[in-house]
Amino acid sequence: MEVIAVQRSSVVGNRARAPRYGALASALLATAALAGTAAPSQGSSAASRAATIGRSYGGVTSQDFPVVVDVNRRRTRVVRAIIAISTSCTAGGIAIFPDGYTRLSIRRGKFSSSFGPVTQRNPDGTTTDFEGSMSGTFNSSRTKVSGTWAFKATEHDAAGAITNTCDSGSVSWNAKQ
């Protein structure tokens, strides 16, 4: 099976989209940083307080890829949510995409957003349509967040005929402080 890691350009037109360059690297680094610092040392009350007042949540998807959700200090807005997501392609193989959202309002412990289709014009005359959605819900103590994420890329040849569709379907994810 062929695996393709894709780095696509920023999508302009949906204010809630995060920049694509480096999103996967940021997710991996942030998850590694959370894993190394989230567990308080035994007997350290300062470390326990730091864990409870954190504003970053790290975890994994049902595909075993990283997800990171950062919130503002008052926990009324998702500042940034980023993910790596695997898609199955109709032309065979899989493609792995970074994806992200920014500036999402949290209402009653829930947030969501969607975009697309947004068309990217490629240098060879082909086009790629991107679309996706995500949603999340915090637990009552706001120490955990979970949700679903979906991403789809549809490639068209220069005449406009569909040549390949890569679709993740609905991917569940969980993250904690």
C-alpha cells in the first residue's frame, strides 16, 4: 500500500482555518511536550496546580495520530486545534494530511466548524477541492475533550473530471490536559 504524506498550502477564505505549513510538526511537538510535562511528580503540589490550570489538551485519534487543542485562559474559545489525519484514496493507497482550525467559540462546553469545498489551483492545470469538519465537547470539569474530525480532498484533471478522492470519513479523537 502506498502512503503519501501531503503538505498543502493554506486555504484562504475561511477565517477559521489554521495555516497548513508545519501543522503536523507542531502537533507532534506539542503532543511530545505534553507527554513530558503533563504528569505531576509525586508529592509536588505546584506540579498538580500546573496540570489543572493548563490550557492545552493533547491526545490521539482513532487512527493513532496526534491531536492538540489549545484554549484561551477563560476557556471560552478554542485558540487552535490541529490534527494529522489519514485518508483512503479511490486511486489506491492512503494520504496523510495535516489539518487545523483556529478561533472557535465554545458554547455550553461544545465547539464545531466546517469548511469547503475550497478549490486549490495546481501549477499543472489540475485542481484539488478540500473540505472538512470537526466538533468537540469538553467534560464537565474541562479536563478532557473529545470529538470527531473529517477531511476530504477531491482531485480533478485539467478538464474537470474527478481523478481521485481521498476521504477520512468520521475520525474520533480524545485529548486531555
